[in-house]
Amino acid sequence: MCSSTPFDDPRTPFDIASGELRRLGITLSRLPGEYCVNFCHASEKTARFAEDFAQAVAIGRSMAAERTAEQAKIEKPRWRGRGRARTPKELRRRFIRRHNRRVRKRALRKQRGEPRLSP
């Protein structure tokens, strides 16, 4: 019987905070005497440094909040669907998918005993 308690977690507070920030798109790294907070895959120009762990986590959360606020302001182009198939192979696959959906729908209707709908 395996029961876990909060004391069984081998991760340190740094590991927990680092994982939390990574999910938000922020990297947290420990340097001698300070912590470095930066966006994932960003240059060193955007990095911020903190001497205290709690301050570094707060900076990371605020950076993530700023990023989401900026992304919300950016107007993204509307998605216009899948578009049209461009190659004969894509046309054929689309036709086969539509056919299989119709056949599956018909089989389910027949199984339920529903009347056939006229097209």
C-alpha cells in the first residue's frame, strides 16, 4: 500500500516554481547569488535578475501576465476553415472522408431504427 504525503515529494521549492513558470512560458534559472528570469527561447536582453527567490517568482508571474495582456491586444487574423484542397491526393482523401462519414451516419441510423431521410 503506497500512500503519499507532502513530505514524500523529492522536488525542492525551486523545482516546483520553475515548473510552474515554465508552463507559463518563463524560464527560471539559479545563478551564483541570484536568479535569472526570462521568456522561453528569448535573448538575454529580456532577462531580469533577482537576488531573492520569492522576488524572482513574483517577477516571473508578472512577466507572464504582461505577455498574455500583450497577446490579447494583438488582433489575430480570422481562421477561414481548412481552405480548398490543392492536390489531387488531397481531393481524393477529402472525398473518401466525406463518404466514410455518410456511410457511418447511415449505419448508426439503421442500427437505431430511425427512418431514412431523403436528400
